Amino acid sequence: MTEGGAVSARDQSARLEEALADNASLRRHASSVAHDFNNLLAVITGYTEMMLKRLRADDPLRRNAEAIKRATEWGAALAQQILSGSRRTIPAPVPVDLNQLVGNVTRVLQPLLGDSIELVTRLSPSLARVSANPHRIGQVIMNLVVNARDAMPSGGRLTIETSNVGQAVMLAVGDTGYGMDDETRARLFEPYFTTKEPGRGSGLGLASVYDVVTQCGGQISVTSDAGAGSTFKIYFPRVPETATLVEAPAPPPAPAAAAEGRTVLVVENEREVRDLIREILQLQNYVVLEAGDRDEALALSQQHGSRIDLMVVDVGIPPSFADEWVVRVRASRPEIKVLYVSGYLSDSASAEAPKLGPLLQKPFTVGAFTKAIGLVLGRAK
């Protein structure tokens, strides 16, 4: 402080550096949590999928296994939300079909609503597109649906509606729950504000909804009265009719790759994930070498007398170090190929992603993992 009470430039700089350090620490913590969560989900997803392959369509256990699979899909979506919130850059917007997003989210969330909540959707068949990042809008819908569910502990009706309103596209999520008074409504989008009991909510869900909507150039409003339910309405600017919907290109078919006699080195520090990968590979007749860390894997690579066709490598932190380690292995095995797996990174387009091989996000399905292996082994290094 100066004598006049003003904050000096040095004090302001110190506070800014402290705030940036805190933000960086939070990002690292969020990535670490997402990584551990994704490893757990990878194990559950993989073994559930393998179980479903063995269960007959009329087996009474099949319904339970399918419910587990849907729950892990919801968990994976939550992990993506954590990861996207910890990234500094925001993915570029593309034309998005809100009806399709609503369908995707409700399929995942339906089991979590329970039998006491009726889900009603009223989706305009001629809905215009909006310009946004589909993952972030999917998070908005999930947050609003979960918030509505929590407002109806004794059951009720959850309604999701879309329509064209002038030059905007409206998305509405309504419930018949306990509603809000004027004071709660006024603070609804404040960070860390929550009316839920400890352990049931962080107070960041609606704040993140507000941030995503406003960053897309949209507006959000809520109508609610105590005991009479709540309705959130979001208005997004519509995309001009000349814009075309961007869809992910279909993946090319995996080239046939004879697994018999091929050797894969699995480098994964989580034993349960490593066991799952080994089982998937052995079911396809690959020879599997395992290492719990990179030092062990490097020693194994140097000691193994035969050819190693592929390495499956957990990316770890920092992600760029994964490429440096692969370069060390290729010094003695230049022919070896690599498939990266990661619970930290959401896609290979991330600036932090390693570049010497494709990236498969955890949790992955058995089919996605098998296809990735086939693609890597079927192409030149």
C-alpha cells in the first residue's frame, strides 16, 4: 500500500501472479482427478463390454450389465467436463443440431432419473442450427437435467423443449420440483452458490452453464416460484441457412492385420488398466509384454530378443515427455509403432498431445481399442 491507500503496481503484480498460480494448480488438480477417474472408468467399461459379449440376449444379468455401461458413459461425460473446464483454450464453434445433442444426453441420463421422474421431450423437427462447441453445449444440457432431477426428490416431470424463436433457437429445461424464491433466483448463477446440502453440489454447475451460454453469444433466463417448479430457457443465435452441419467423418475401416505372432509392449502404470489391455490383446492372439513404468519398459525393450511391433503407452504428465521417451526406444528399435492412451487429454488436437502416434482417450471401448490397434499396425510408421 502507498501512503494514500492506493495499491502499488508491485502489489497488483504480486496478487496477479498468486491468482495465476492458484489457477494453474487447480487445472493440474482437475486433470489429475480426471485421469484417475478415466482409468477407473476404462476398467469398468472394458470388462462390462466383454461381459455383454458373453451374455445371451435373454440373460437376466444382461439388463444389469447394460445399466453399468450406461452409467460409465455418464461418468465419462463428467470426466470430459472436468477436462474441458481445466483447459485454457476453448475449441472453435461449429454448426450444431441441438435436437441431436438432447437425444444423446437423455439416452445417457435416463437411467439416473429413476422411475419416479417422467421425461418429456418436445423437439422442433425444423430446428435451425446454432454455432457452438457440441461438447460444451452437451455439458449445459447435462447440468440442467441433473439440476432438475435434484429439484424433484419425490418425483415429477422433466420437460426438454426446443423451438425456433425469431432469429434465435430456444432450448428449455423445466421441472415440477420445489422451485425457488426471489433471493435464490437472484444468486442462481453465482459461482459456489448452492442450495444443496454439503456433498451434493459444488455450486459451479449453473455458473458454468451461464459462462458457456454467454460465450456462445446466447442468453439464459429462469422462471420459478417456490413450490411451483422451474424452467430454464436458453436462446442461442441461429446459424444462417447456408451453413452446413459439421459432422465427424466416418472412421476409415481398420485394415486387416494378422495378430498371430505380433508382439505388443504395454506401458501402463495402473495395474487394472494394464490387465484389461492385456486381456483384450490376448483374446486376439497378440503376444503381450507388460511394464508398469517407462524405465521398466525401456529395459524390457532392450532385453527382449525378438521383434516388438507396437507399444501401447499411457501418456502421463507432462504429455510431451511421451514423445521424448518413444524416441529413446526407437534409437534401438526404429521399426516400432506406438499408440498413446490418455486419461488427461480429451483429443489428439490438444496442443499438449504427443505427436509420434495416434491418441486414444480413456475410457475406451473394446471395439475402439481394437480398431486403433489395427489402424496403427496397418499403416507405415
